[in-house]
Amino acid sequence: MDDNVDNVEKRTGRRWAFSRRSLVGVGALGLAVPTLTAAVTSNGAPARAAGAVRRITVYAEALGDNRYGYGLERGKATIPGPILEMYEGDTLEITLVNTTDQRLSIHPHGVDYSTDSDGSPFNGSFNGPGETRTYTWRSHEMTAAAGRRFMPGSAGYWHYHDHAMGTEHGTAGVLRGLYGALIVRRRGDILPDRQFVAVLHDTTINNLIAPHTPIFEANLGERVEWVAIGHGNLYHTFHLHAHRWVDNRTGMLEGPNDPSPSIDNKDLGPGSSFGFQVLAGEGGGPGAWMYHCHVQSHSDTGMAGVFLVRNADGSMPPGAQEAIDRFKGHIHSQSDHGGHTG
């Protein structure tokens, strides 16, 4: 990953921090998904001034078995790709290194960009095989408009994906794993202890089929941030057992008079995304909890996974391992695909 800094960073000494959040998958304990985040001060406030520019390098790589991924380090691409984060007003310059023999790109949702950073063949914005190209994503804060109205800022749970492999719309790239989460925060947003990304793509989660889908882990009481993304040709719902969130930008009520409804299941169509924060085990306690698509035929064929809430000290709660063993031993109708598609 590049460590170039702009003049603001040189003057202030402020830097962006690179951290890794733990994503634990069945049969792949310790698998790490990188996260690019902004450094924060001890009180949770962002440590960078508004309007700062961050420059990173992303590698697009072949992962074998007709799968591809994005990564922040050469040889460490994952499906989904790294979580990229910005604060409203900041700019992210991404140098995409295509290490494959395929045409591909990186296209964002929810942020601002010019046609040469569109990431689509339509605008001639893509990487040929072996090529390197820089894409610039900008974000902005809410602004006042005419008639006492306001234009929304960029804050939200968004995503990015290939838009060039296979077709003009990147159908093959998305099918094979070239996607990831993009989070734009407002300054002052509460930051999570852990982050999980679930991409519901056709009848897979993160291109995997149960029982090979990820086991996401947290300790009781930790603040967990979920990002759900839809891809492919099917409509889904995302349901998390024993946890509820609020249907707004953050998943949390803004105050006692916030009318946002409390939900535990939300529709998810192709190209859409949402996110929320919950406290692990709040209300239900520690244990092995399911997350899954609530379209019954989809969950029956492998669109399900496990959210393991450990005890506060990190120990395994009673009955959780037995539940996980039952999940791993359950036969889904697509298990003979070897746990992935594409």
C-alpha cells in the first residue's frame, strides 16, 4: 500500500491508519479482510482535516478457480475486497494495478467522480490486462439548496465493483468476486469495534455457499458494523437473528423522537447496499446466531451463515460450538459446488 501523503499531512503530521478487521470463515479461521480507515483521536473524532486527499494502491488479482479479488497488498486479494472508508469532504485517489490478463476496473457507488474515473468501458475508463490506472473518488458534505432544502452529502454504506470484465457492465468481474464495501462517514459518527461485509450474490454469500460461508465473530457487547450488498440477478432480504437495528443511515436512533422504524430484516436488490451497527448479543446474549437471506428457497440452497457472539471474555458460550457443528454438517443442495461459484 502506498504511504504517500499530501501537503496537509506533511504540515499537520496527521496520517490515515490502516487496520485489519478479523473475518473468520468456516474452515478458514483467521482469514483477514483489510480495512482502510481514517485515523481517529482518543475521543473518536477523526484526526484529519476536511478536504484531505488519501492515495492508495489496490491490486486486482486472479485467485484461482476462476475467481478474482481486490487487495491492498500484492498477493493478498480477498473476496470481498478491502473495506474502503472516507469522511465527507475527503478525496480518495486509487491506483488500480491490474495483475491479471483480463480487462477490468473499479467503479464506486455513492461518491463523486469524473468520466475518466467512472470505471466503465462506456467512458473508456478501465484497466487493460497488466495496466495501471488511477481513479479519483470525491465526497462532499450536505449543502443548502434553494427553497430551504438541502442536498444530501455522501455519507452512507456504499460499495464498489468491477465494471469491465466480460461485458461492458463487468458482469463476469462481479460474478467472480471483484467487489467490496465503501463507507463514507460524517465526522462525529460512532466507530465500530468490528466490521463485517455480506455480499448476497445470486444464491451465494461472498461467493460462498453454506456451510462454507463466513462465521463472523464478536464478543458480547462489542459494537459491530454490518454492510450488506446485493449483486447478480436475484432479489434478497438480509436477516440477522436476535439483533435489531433502525432503518436509517447508521442503524441507530438519532434521539428519543426519531421516528425511524426498528427492523431485523431488510430487502436487498442487485446494486443496492445498506449498513447498520448493533451491540453484539444485546437482548439475546452470547451464542451462535444465524444470518441469512429470508427468501426461503435461497436460504435452503446455502445463503446462510453464522454470527458467533462469544462471552465478554472471548470464551465460547455453552451450546455455541454444537450449533456451529450442526451448521457445518448440514447438507445444502448446492454443496457439491465446492463452496463457491463463478
